[in-house]
Amino acid sequence: MYIKKILWAVALIGLVIFGVIAYYIYGAMFSPNTNFEEDTKYIFISSDDDYFTLRQKLIPLLNDMDSFDALAKQKEYSSNVKPGKYIIRKGMNNNEIINSIRSGNIAVKVSFNNQNSLEDLAGRISRQIEADSLGLLKAMKDSTFLVKHNFKAETALGMYLPNSYQLFWNTTPEGFVKRMKREYDNFWNVDRSSKAEALNFTKAEVMALASIVYEESKQKTEQPRVAGVYINRLKIRMPLQADPTLKFAAYKLPEYENTIIRRVLNIHKEIDSPYNTYKYAGLPPGLIAMPDLSAIDAVLNYEKHDYLYFAVDAQRPGFHRFAKSLSQHNANARKYHKYLDEKGIRK
């Protein structure tokens, strides 16, 4: 009889202990454990973060760090931290938080346009994902990658099409470059590729001309007409004589560093550079800027006409007046130069 009482007592104590443990485990796993008023918080876990570093990021967001630590250890998360961008919602419990930051890596929107060099592009991208600009630039300029995919240093910028993309925040520099190559290949579908072939242009040549068109006109409705002028010049072996290429060549020289050329002068036409399309006929060796997608399609779908010249429309800056004869072009150009003089723009 006495032994039975002891056994019952032991069993009762065991149930109490089990209940306490179960209650603790339930609390650690299923009780809300967030400490912020907003609906959501995002946490960025770097590739070199260990659990201690992550813990410092979580402390301001959680009510009870000890219970989180216990569950993280039990679920073997503390030894398997994964980089990325993760979401923590108000009212989440420890189990939900761990599941979120273990397998809920969220894509971020990465956008770029008007980045006129790989250096500028690398800097822009580094502000949107974990990778730093030096690592990105190294991957962008990797000679093995460029040769493998038929790019050169002068044409490498053409692989990066201005747009918005969904990428993981912890995307590596190499991963970013490979993703952009896939986007480039998707852009150059059968239709666009066949149009480039019909022009007897390589993709790189299309991109080079598109960069000039884009620098000449940001007006999407006008870009096909501008492209048509340059293609007409190429057909008759007339120099492109594109002012934006002179600016590009000038900016490569020390004397033009940190300057803005607002008015192209005869002195600029004397610059000895393969990008000087007044001095050297044909297309320049590479891009002078990152063209908008509209400018690329403007080249591939250029307007067929007889214009050989264009000048900025003094009455509608940003648009142009087109001409078939040099005399008419000179008249249009004089109006524009008069406009610049009235504005006090001398260089």
C-alpha cells in the first residue's frame, strides 16, 4: 500500500514536471514573441553573419531572446544561419520566426538605368544588394566571362539592359552577372535577332548605335526617326557626325574631367579618338551610354525616310528638326545656335 502511494506520488510529480516542460516548450514555440508596433519588419542576414551577429539584429525585435535561443538550438538553426532578406510579422512566435528566416528568403527589386559605365552600374547595384561595388565590377570585367560570351571591354555595358529585376539580396557578383546575361539572351529573341541580321548589324553594333540614339533623343516617339538618319548615313558611307560621341571622347581626357559640355564646339571635333564620329567613319567601337530599351528597339525598327540631318528644335528643346538637305539643316542649326546664345550657353 505504501509503495503504491510512492508510485502515485512519483507519477504525479512526473506529470507536473512534464506539464511544466510542455508549457515552456509551447511558450517557446507558439507564444507571440515580437516587440514592434509595425505590421512587419525586415531583417538582412549577411553571408558572413554567424548566430551571434544575427542575435544582435534580433534583440530589438523580440520580447524574449532566451526562449528564441533555446528553440533555435533545438531546431539546429543556430548552427545553420542562412543569408538573405527575411520578413518578421507582428505577433509571430519563435517557431514561425525561425521558419521564416531559415527558408523565407525574399527577393528584392533591383533597378538601374542611365548608368554610363560599368563602374557606375556596379555602384548602383551595390546599393541594392549585399555585394559590394568592387566585387561586382570585378565580375563584370572578368575577361574569361567576356570572351566566352563574345563581349569586349568596349561592349560589356551592352549586356546590362535597364529595367527592374527581382533578385535575392544575397546574390553574389557572379550570380548577378549571370542573371543579366540570361535577361540579355531573353531580350534578344528570334524577332530582334532577325532584325539585327537584316540590318547586317551584330548585337553589339545595334547596342552601340542605340546608345547614340538615346543620347541624342529621350523622346521615344522620335527615336526611330533619329535612328533612321544614322542608318541612312551608314548606307552612303557618310560619317555619323554624332555630337554625343564627341562628348564621350572628351570626357575621357583629363582636361574635361568633372566638366559638363553643354555646347559642342569645333575644338571637340579635333579630338583624336575612335569615338569621334566626325573624324572616323562608321560605328564607334562600343557604347557611349546605356541605352534605354526603347532606343534599342528604335534601331531595330528604324523609320525609313530620306532625312540625313537633324538639329535641336529651338522652339521645342528635347525634340529635333529633320532635314534632307545640308542647306535646310544649316538653317535649323542656326536657329538652335541663336537659342544657345540667347541662353548664354557658350560651352
